[in-house]
Amino acid sequence: MALETTAAGGALIKLFGVPVLAGATATSLGFMFMWPQTTKEAFIRFCSSIIISTFLGPVLVAAVLSWWPSLFDSAKTVAGLYGGDPATGFLFIAAPLMVAAGLPAWWVLGACVRWFDKRRGKDIGELAADAAAAVKDVRGML
């Protein structure tokens, strides 16, 4: 029973550990650019970076893997050359991608909050019309 519990705990750490560490790293990098003004802001930035790294990080890794699979194969080879597990080579690429996914979380969250704040009191139809107009404006610029 103890072995099964340990194995399950190890699997959870592998599943959630890398994205959480990536989110924490993204938060610390974000703090280097703009220090939080309050403890509440720091907590929100920390949580948003971890959440985005956890959910969008693996999506970004999968996208890069499908677009450039030889990059991951090369990283696995490099890990093997250094006597490491080939899975470690996968992390050489995946971890920075997950950190990159979490970096803009605070700014994206802030932009969404400001967008909704400017439209306070509008119903869902008016919000959808505003969103469609914003998309049309952006497309017109391209």
C-alpha cells in the first residue's frame, strides 16, 4: 500500500510540479520587471502565473512539439550525452516554454480586468458587440 501511495504522489509531482515551478519562475521574472505594490497584488500575480503556466504551458509545449519535433529529439540526445535520462532532455525545452507561457499572465489578466471595467453595466450582448468591434479594428490594422 505504501509503495502505491508513493508512486501516486510521485506521479502527481511530475504532472503538476513542472508547471507550478514554471509559474513560480515566471512570477519571479515578472517581479524583476515590475515589483508588486501590495501583498495582495503579489499573491494574485503568483496565482495567475501558475494557473496560466499549468494550463497553457502544456498547450504551448504540444504546439512546439508538433511544429518542431526535431528540437525535442536533439534535447533528448544532449541529455543522453551527459549521462542523463532522455526525459530530462524533454524538460530542457518544455520548462522554458512553460515559463514563457506564464510570463504575460499578469498583463493579460490586467488588460481583461480593465476591458471589463470600462464596460461596467453592459449586458452580455453589448460585451459581445464590443469584442467583435475590437476584433474588427485589429483586423483592419493588419
